[in-house]
Amino acid sequence: MHIHFKAALIGLFLLSPGLAPLSAQTYSNKESSILSFTAGVTSSNLLNDSIHFKPGILFHGGLAYSLMLNERLNAGIEVQYTGKAFKNESPIIKYRYYFVDIPLYLQLKLGGSIRVNAGGFYSIATNSQVVTIDPSKANGVNATKINALKPTDYGFLAGVEFDVSKDIAISARYSISGSTFFQKNEPNFGVFQLSLKYSPIRTYQVFFHRKEEQK
């Protein structure tokens, strides 16, 4: 499923310039869409946890596509490979879960370089493992495959993003499993993400806020 979604995302970006001839078009020095690469770290909590696991640190990375709806509002969609983890300190046991996350959100511009966003996400589990100390191994640890804690997940997100240059931005986001509110007896993730976003591909054709061409 996530493969088809990624193909649709890339296809949307590639086809969008071809939509312009359908009606009058103008050009602007402001972006109408941006394709970005993102990467960063995640810090995850297991919510409704009776064992009191500690947060675990892993990584995430993927693609982000933003479409400018008007002067203040953007729509964003992403495809990310995300690690979510937690651990026990005595004995040392680390649980690592990897997902393909598909966030979808609206983004409000607060100023020239600051944006806040809110929306939801859908996640598909890919692989999971438990890591324990094992002196018999060359690297000192033993990694064993385990079943996904949640084969699929959905939830809500909110975050902030600010530009450090034209092509580079830093973003922070918190996401929480939706079943935290609706099915409290299930295991749920709370995930904080800190990301670096690189945006080398932009379009400048204005689709949703066209103006009549100057005569």
C-alpha cells in the first residue's frame, strides 16, 4: 500500500506542471509547491504503560510535498520510514519498531520563516526487533525479530517549522496514536520528532491563487 502511495505522491508532483494549460496561468516569485527530503531523530514513549519503559531514540527519513493554497495556508503530505522505540534499563532490553508513516496536515504561516502544522497520520508496520545484551556475540548484543506491537496505526500530529536558509528548515513535531483517546486499553505511541528538511525542488506556477495576467 505504501509503495502505491509513494508512487502517487511522486506522480502528483511530476504531473502538476502539466495542469497549468487547462486555464489561464500566471507566474510568481512565490512557490506554489515544494518537494523536500527530511531526516532526523525520534524519541518515543509507550503510552498506557504499566511496566514504565523508558523512551527510546531512533531515526526517521523520507519525502515531503507541500502545496501552497494561499498566502497563509499550505497543505502537506509526507512518506517517512520511522523508527519508534522504548527500552527497559534493568535488565537492558530495547524494543524497536519500524513503520512507514504517511502524515497529512495543514500548515499555517505565522511569519516569513515560521509555520505551524496540525493534522493526522497513518502508519504501516514493516519490521520489529528486540535487542538484548549478549556477550557471546561479536558486537555484544543480540537482535531478535518480534511481531509488530501495532500492525497499523493512525493518529494526530502537531508541530512547528522554521527556515534557516532558503532550502533548509528545522522542524519539531509530536504525534500520538489515535487509540489513546478511543481504545485506552491498547498500546499506544507518543513520538517526538526533530527533523532537518532540505527543499531543492520548487514550482512557481500559481494554481490556487491565480491572478489575471497583466495586459
